Amino acid sequence: MATTDIHIQHDVHHHDDHSHDEHHEGNFWTTYIFSQDHKTIAKQFLITGIFWALVGGTLSVIFRLQLGFPDMNLEWLKPILGGWITPEGKLDPEFYLALVTMHGTIMVFFVLTAGLSGTFSNFLIPLQVGARDMASGFLNMLSYWFFFLSSMVMLVSFFLETGPAAGGWTVYPPLSALPQAIKGSGMGMTLWLVSMALFIVSSLLGSINYITTVINMRTHGMSFTRLPLTIWAFFFTAIIGVLSFPVLFSAALLLIFDRSFGTSFYLSDIFIGGEALPHTGGSPILFQHLFWFLGHPEVYIVLLPALGISSEIIATNSRKPIFGYKAMIGSMLFIAILSFIVWAHHMFVTGMNPFLGSIFMLLTLIIAVPSAVKIFNYVTTLWKGNIRFTPGMLFSIGLVSFFLTGGITGIFLGNSAIDIQLHDTYFVVAHFHLVMGSASFFGMLAGIYHWFPKMFGRMMNAKLGYLHFWCTFIGVYLVFFPMHYIGIAGFPRRYYSWTNFETFSGFADLNMLVSIAAIVTLSAQFIFLFNFFYSMFRGRLAPANPWNATTLEWTTPRNPQHGNWPGEIPSVYRWPYDYSKPGAKDDFIPQTIPYSETPESNLPHENELIKLETSNGHGAIIVEGKH
Amino acid sequence: MAMHPKKFGVWLFMVSVVMIFGALTSAYMVRQAEGNWLDFELPTMFWVTTGIILLSSATMHWAYLSVKKNNIETARVAISITAVLGVAFLVGQWMGWTQLVAAGIHLVGRDASAVSGSFLYVISGLHGLHVVSGVIFVLVVLVAIFRFKIHSKNLAQMEMCATYWHFLDGLWLYLFVFLLLYR
């Protein structure tokens, strides 16, 4: 409990009187289960996220079997899926929709929001800003357990007789509101809403903690312009989360009232079996507005942490300062702002006023500008760098590739006229799986490979990492590239069966290729899983700073204990990207080295800063470093 | 720039609550603009509860000032009155709802225009739920004051409670004026 008390003091940077050499000998429960330590909570998020990624990936392979091999006998899946396989050995059509819905929900929320932000924001924010722990360890612990509860509720919904929610991850009413419409809109949908409500609580608790910690708990000298880009990315992500998740809560609340209390917020004059439902006068489009006001920022909640992670990894492994540090921050800020004013581009075909559509189109296309800034900055960081192809680096470069290929199709889709043809086709599926799904997933994997030594004190096997990378990288392109073609041809998403349509029967071979690639890609993840768990116990012991990085987390002991640094928290004197500085002895200068110790590499204005540095670093906080 | 981290957290929480009600009131306006809208009069009780919650903000500030000056006796009285007024506000809102029901405005109505009533109940109800959380917070602080845990040297909890309480007051004022203007 000692760490929660330290914040009462007036100067939150002074933790010196709190000795961290003392041992916090917790029992098994307080150390591993109900831990308030940010590193343990991060690992809990990571393991839960990996579990859900496996579930979500397996679901996608099951429905890819249906799409790629429509005539296949799926009798052999009966032991797992039971009644969801029809007597003819086919996938139950309604269960197919449930699979698609659950795949989306799990991947977007549980894996790429909780698994990504939850893991790396929790792990890296205190370590990289120089704090003992999060602002509130208790709320942080609650954040994980709300997530755990939420994911358990979702898991339970798989075992309902009527199956989990099946109205798509966007849960548009009236489909999601009426149990008569589809089996999944019964109890499954109720559990979906409960689960999401818990998830929103978890996400808000996490975000509030992240923002508070970044703003209030930085160590001496860690000004905002000296923050690593990872922290900037997590910071913006958390702000987007605080502003957008409450809106999803409102949308879900009104949906709950429509479903359970008979109000008509979203439901309007529906006849089922010739009989009118009591609902009247509601507007289903209203739900879409509210949903996408969260839904679009959510895309950046998923993507920004991955971009931050890759910025850090690419700079470190190119042995070069990140190109355009401030442009990177500016573009993330711009993306964060724009993310709130483009939501209606998901709704071009809802009968929206074309003039309004053109405004949303303009705003949407503007996102290409900051995104391009980021891509150019990645490429120019790599340019003439002394590149080290670590597995983390490969996955980061893979992210840049997906961000580009997926981003370009975003320009097509953002056009309200072209969207009429492409809306709800596999073109959309290809677009968002590349730009947001795969890119973020690669960012997550890159982060795991890069920070595994800090998390578990051991190295992951690089050879297996390369194998994992190439299988996944090629696999992902083989899965999603063909989808562009079938999408342009008008092939609709979420269709259980397409063999009855003459137009689409020509795509049987492409669909088969996609399905095979999906199976191979999923299988390749087991290489990673083996590597991850094997290295955790048997991996080579990690050196203190395996990648020769400059940031603060590598100044901690190999296995940082509760409180992160034994003794004083180090002070920071420079920005985090002093790689290959001309004149310097090594090709990196950690943030903790004062300018007074590096006269050989200082720039003139940096020599000016020396006299502001005192031996204990307490003077350094006044200085805003110029880069 | 550094601030008490938990106080900062309370501010961020309030931001997210603002977003919830921002979403609900925008939904209200969008739905209203589509027509088919039942005009309603706000129950007279809502005027009374508005007065009550304004008064409770004043007593909350009184409690805060007393704690700051270490007038623990006065603070006990003031925070107790605040808690009672908080409960009174909730009771008043409930009575307001019964007035609405008497006026024929229900959560679920039979015709298309009844959705305005649904909005009224959901918005005031969700605000009431937040006031319940506020009252619980006030009670926690009340117990702490009675046990001499809160005094001029240990104000953080008191300040957070006061901030949240004034926020709930301000939020209701916004909702009340909004509902008055956009009936």
C-alpha cells in the first residue's frame, strides 16, 4: 500500500523519503492476482489479450472455412460447436453471423483496445516518464478486473442456447433490439451490452489513470518535449477514450431501454408476422450517429498506441533520431481531433443529405495529411539509418507497410460517391483489416518483442521471431489483398452463402486462397506463442539494455521490483532520441546523461543548458530542451 | 503543471460524465428535429429540486470553508445538511416523476411523440444516479469529518467531494435549462 500514499505529498516528484529498498513481500494473491503494481497489471492485460486474440482468430478461421469451402462437411467441428453444426454438416447460418459479430467485438475491444493500450500504457507510462507506479494503483487494478469481468460475461454468452450476439459488432438496431429478428438478439445481446458497459468502465478507469500519470507524475527534467513518442501516443489515446467511450455508453443505454423497457428511441413501426410491435416513432439512424461518434475515434484508440510503439522501435533500431519529433506529435494531435468529426463517413448510404456527406468527405480526406506525415517520418527515419533488423523492428516496418496500403484504400472509401459502390463490401473489410487491424496487431507484436526483456527479464528467440514475422506478414497480405478485388466487384460482407449468386461464383478460387492464407497465418501465431511462453522461463537472460535504447525503462534493474527504481528515480536531461549524435562516444546517449558529461557532442544551445543542470538534477526541470 | 493526481482524476471523470450527457442531449435535439414530438411542461417539483441542489452547493462550500479553518463542529453541521439536501433532491426528483405520470407523460408511450417523455425520464434518471454516487461520496466525507480524519492539513478528499458535488449541481442546471428551452 505504500505506493498509494506517496501522492499525498505536495511535490509529487519527491519520492525520495519512500525507500524502495524495503521488500513488499506480498502473498500470492496480492502479487499476482489482485496486484496494484502497474507491471503486473500490464502482464495481466497482455495474457488476457493473447487469450482473446486466439479466440478471435479461431472464430475467423471457422467462418473462413464456410466462405472458402462452401461445400465442405464440417461434421468434425461437432465436438466443439455441437448444435451449431446442422445435421447436414453445415455451419448454422445464424451462428455464422454470431461468429462475425464476436470476431469483431473481441478483436476491436478486447484485443486491440484492452490488450494493446492496457498492456503497453500500463507497462510503459510509469517506466518511461519516471514514476514509481500509476497515479492510482487501486483504480488500475479495478480497471483490469472490470475488463476481466467484461470478458467473462462475453465468454458466457458463447454457451447460451440462443448463442452470442449476432447483429454485427456495430449492433445496429432494429436487428440487435428485437429478439424476434435473430436468435442472437435475445440473451446474447443482453450479455453483450452488459459486457460492454463493464468494458467502458474499465477503459475509463484506465484512461483517467494514464492521463493523470503522464501529466502529474513525470520525473525531474521530463518535460513534455522530452517524452518518448510512445507516451505521447498513449496520452492521446487515453484522451480520445475519455471523450468517446461515454458516448457509446449513452448509445448502449438507450438501446437497453428500447430492448428491455419498451421505449422507442431507435425503433419505429415494425411489423413482425403481420403484427405491429408497440414501438413507434424511433430513429435507427440516431443509434448510428451515437455509435460512430465512439466508433470512429475507437479506430484511433486502436491505432495510435501501435504508431507510438513503432516510432520508438524504428528510431531505436535505425540508430537515428526519429525524423520530425514535433511533427509526429502534431500529426497525432491532428488525427485525434479529426477523429471526432468524421464519424458520418460510416453512414454515407443512410440517406444522409449529400451536402452534409460532402463535408464529412472533406474532413475524412484531410486525415490523409497527418497520416502521410507519419509515414514519411517513418521512412525518413529509416533512410540511411544503421538498421538493426530485430523482430520488433521487422514488425514495426510491417506496420508502416500495412498503414500505407490500408490507408490508401481509405481515400477511396472516404469519397461519398465511390462509397455507394463499395459500402459494406469486402473492400471495406480489406481496408480496415489492413489499416487498423493488422497494423495495430503488428504494433502490439512489435511492442511485445521489444519490451519482452523488460517484462520478463529474458530475451525472446530472434530466429523464431523472424519466422513468425515472415509467415504473418505474407499471410496477412494474402488474406486481405484479394479481398480488394472481390470487394470492388460488389461482393457483400457478412453474407453466409454466396454460391447462389451467378456474379460471385467466379470468386470461389480467390475465397479459397484467402481462407487457406488465414489458416496458415493463424497457425504461424503458435510459433509466437511457443516463443513467448518458452522464453518467459527458458529464454536467454536479458542484458540491462539489450537494444541500446535511450529511454528510462532501461535504467531499471533487470527485473524491476515494485517501485521500479531502487533508490532515487533518475532525472532526465535530454530528449529520448539522441542516437548516433555526431561526436558522441557511443551511438546512443541515455536520457539520464547530463549535457555536462557529453561536451564532445553538445550543440551550442545545449552547452548553454549545462549551467542549469545541478548535480542532483533538480534545476533541470525549468529547462525546456530545444531540438 | 503537476497537480494532485487523484484530484486530476476526478476532473477527468467529470469530463467523461459531460460526454455522456452531451451525447444524450444531442440525441434529444436530433430526435426532436425529426418532428413527431410531444411538447411537455416540466413538473413544478423540478423547480423546487433545482433550488434544493443550488442550496446544497452553498452548504457544501460552507462545509469546505469550515474544514479549511478547522471549524470541525461547523463543518459537521454543514456537511450533514448537504447530505440531507442531497437526499431531499433525490426524493424531489422522484416526486417530480410522479407529477409527470399524473400529467400523462410516461417512460413508454403508445404514440410516436411519446419519445420526448422517454428522454425526460432517462436524462433525469441518469443524473439522479450520479447524484446517488455524489451522496455516497458526501457520506464518506461526512464520516471522515466526524472522525477528525479531514482537517485543514488534509483537504484533498474534501476538495474532491466538493468539486464533484458542485459539478453535479452545475450538470443539473444545464439539464434543467436545456429541458426548459427545448421542450
